[in-house]
Amino acid sequence: MSSLQIPLFHGTSTIFLNGIIKNQLGGVNPILELDAYNFVKDLWPHVKAHLSDDSNFNARIGSFSRMVRQTTGPMNFQHGDTYLSPARSTAIRYASNKRYGSEILTYALGFLEELVRRDVEGIRNVLYRKYPQVFSLLDISPSPILIEVIDCPLDFLRTEAGDDAEFQIVELMELWNEKRDLFEVVGQQKNFRLSRPVPIEKMKFWMLNVLKWDPFFPEYQMIRIDLNDMRSSS
């Protein structure tokens, strides 16, 4: 078996759709292109100084501080790599909850929007001049998308932590073949990190129309995206 005979899923937003079509899934690191790592480091002192005592934001500040430091452990706060899940619900939940298709961007832009609203010194002038691409994202209204990867080559896959995925793949295949009814639940804990870009011909795309938002069980419709229509209109 040279490829995984189980579909894998990736949740993101329309912000990155054209880039994925052009460069393949995992072909470029949009976090690096936006210089987001440096942006969140520069944003962090402002967040800590102005929002840590605000009840609307302080619940997210602990997680954001770990994103700034790119920590690992039981909770993975490293960003920039492309992750795939065998559980479709995991990818849908991620896309629905992460407005900007990226956890670190969604957190950072939520804080940035409030700091801009408060007209905090150093935001509109200093940070804007350094990171105009990031600020431009505040003006768009992205939609969540789901990507299904079919027949992913085994050597493209690592564990979520970046280790060899052979044992995890064996466990996943056993679950798929013998305990299909548990696959969606158990599969949420067996996500993968891509080590190589996935070609466009191995992917299907859907727009997610979220009918009722819920952090764990959103209600949604899936609308198939026709890439031929996108190419002809571009």
C-alpha cells in the first residue's frame, strides 16, 4: 500500500483557497508569507497591556501566549504546517471556529480588531507600517471551506507532532476495517502533519454554509466548489 485508502480532511478558509489551487495543499506556508510569527510577537505586548483585564478577551490570552511562543506538548501550539484529520467533523469544526482559516491568525486578528477600535498607541501607525498584509485581512469576510484529500501517499504523512506515522497509519487502518462505527470519534485523536504538498487532483473542495454556529457541533451545509468555474473566472 503506497497511499492511504482513507479520506483525510483539512479545514481552512477562502483566504487561502487561491493559494492552495495555485501551489497545492501545503505547497506554501501562508503564515510565513504574512510574517505572522513576528507580527504576533509585536502584537503580544499590546494585548497583554490592554486586554488581559477585559473579561471578553482574557480567556483567550493564555492560549495566545503559547501561540506566540509556539509551544508543544499535550496541546500543539505550533503553526504554519498543514494538518489533515481522518475525522471530517474535526476539520469542519476547525474551519467553522477559525474565521481566518488559521488558529494563530484568528486569535491575533480578533485582538488586533479590538486594539484598533480602542485606538491604542503603536497599532495604527507602527504595526500597520510593518504588517500591512495582516491589517488588510480585517477588511475581508472569509468563508469556511473543507478540503478532502483522497489517496494521500503514505510518505507524505507524519504524526501531528512530526514523527514517523507508520504505527498511527496501521492503527487507523485497523479502526477503519474493524470498528467503522468508532472511526469518526477515535480518528479525531489521530491527525497528521503533511511533509510534502498534495497535488490538486487528489483533492475535493466544499464551501461550508454554517447555519447555526456551535464550537463543537455546528449545523452546516456543504456546497461543492467547482475548480473549473474558479479557473475560468480568474
